[in-house]
Amino acid sequence: MTKILILGGGGMVGQKLAHHLAANGWQGQPADVILHDVGFAPDGAPAEQRFIGSLTDAGAASQLAGLRPDVIFHLAAIVSGEAEQDFEKGWQVNMFATWHLLEALRAEHDASGGSYVPRLVFSSSIAVFGAPFPDKIGDEFLTAPLTSYGAQKAICELMVSDFSRKGFVDGLSIRLPTICVRPGKPNKAASGFFSGIIREPLNGVDAVLPVPDTVRHWHASPRSAVGFLERAGTMDLDLLEGRRSLNMPGLSCTVAEQIEALRSEAGAEAVARIRPAPDPAIAAIVAGWPRDFDARRATALGFAAESSFAEIIQVYIQDDLGRS
């Protein structure tokens, strides 16, 4: 039975992935799922084992690596806004914890005589890119982040690539679009309003829009995120030809286009619940983020996402409305 470890397994995407594995297994077979996070909802996804704690805790990385999971999904992080506000915490959680994990996996590799080489899927971010941008970011565009969060993710990508080159892990980094519409309560991500302006009106709650509706961004649904992870966990990584970071497909649209999609799905009453409230700090962070991608490399490798924002809203309605 394949042993799968999900770091950040109590978070939204981690829980979506765990539910998917419980319902569908791994490559058609049951999986032994292990979840690690700072906490779990009492009605969360089933798992063979749950570990409560931070990856920054002393000995945590060694303990988890000692389980010798076959596949590791590294989703654990503090989000963009919090990483920008708390510089030290951002580096400790997002970068140093990943270093300690990789070192612990290298120790297990060495202890096994080289036979233990787990698949490691690192959830990176489009925040690894910084302005000025081309009209569409292609697979050759350089990583030059303009936030601490983006810098932390970019460094982790390089570490995953180098540990893979040396044969300690078989890893890749997938650069996720902003995942929208996120269910549940808002988190501290600067991008949280992209979900909030859809989620709150659909649940009969007022929403705040901190940026102009001309802002353009890159999105995919939680359902697509699970598909990205599953594909990354099973694909032949020789196809990457040593370039172990991939821009995931998604949908580029403006906030105004999001709002019009909401109007088409839920009517003018829902749109009326959105209240503009400019926030210069959030606007400054978002201004440094990419807006559109040419993700042909990932698409050719079997990754797929929605083609309209209306589809993204429909995914939220089908999967999460009423549970947020």
C-alpha cells in the first residue's frame, strides 16, 4: 500500500486532497494517508495517522521522514500577507522548515543505502515571479520575487531541484495559481479577497474589495489544485528533463470579470454585497504579482484547469456552498 504524507494536511487544499484519496485511493488502490499540521477540524478527512505540530518543531522533520512515506505533498506554509508582516516567522516556516525536511529525507536515503527515494511534491507559488512582466509569463521567464513569501518559495524550489539532482528525493515544485473560491473563513493571504468577493455574497454576507476592479490575476479552483497534486505525484519526472518547477495552468481574469461571473451565476443581489474599501498595503502586494501565463509545458504534461471564472464559481457551489 502506498504511504502518502500530507504536510499542511489540516489546511484547505490538504483536506481536499485527503478526502479525494479516501474516496478514490492512489492509482486505483487504497492508500495509507498520514496528515501533519498544527491542528485538524474534528470532522476532517479520514487518515491512518494524524500528527499535530509545526514542521519547525525540534525533531519534527526527522520523525516524519522516519516514517519513510512513498509520496510527500509539502503544502505547509504561512501565507503571503503573514509572511510579509512577520519576516522572521516567514523564513522559519516557509524556508528553514523545508531545508530541515530535505535534510531529514537525505538522512533516510543514506540510512537505506540509497534505496529510499520518495516522490516529493512541493507547492510553490506564482509569487516567485516579479514585475516587470510580459503579457503572458512563459516557461522561460526568470524568477525574481518582490515579496518575502515569493523569495522563500523560490529558494525552496531550488533546494528541491538540487536534492533531486543528487538523488536524495524525486521531487518537483508546482507553482499554484491563486486557489479560488476558497471555502471557510478568510485567512491572512493578501489574495484572500479574490475568494471573499465570491464566497461571502454566495453565503449572504457582505464582502470587502480592497483593490480596483481592473486588477487582473491568475486563478484555479480547489478541485483543480487536487488534480495538479495527483498528477505531480504520479507522472514520470524524466519528462521534465531536469527542470523541476512547473507553472500550473489556470484562468486569467480581472476582478470586474469575476464580479460579472458572480452576477451571471447568482444575480445582482449577490453583487450588491461587494463593497469597495481600498487598502494600499494589499494593493501594493498584488501589484507585484503576475497576471497571466502561458502554461503550455504543464498542459502538455497532463495538467488542466478551468477555462472560465463561471466554472470556478460552479465548482464552489457544487463542492462547498453551505459549508463555508
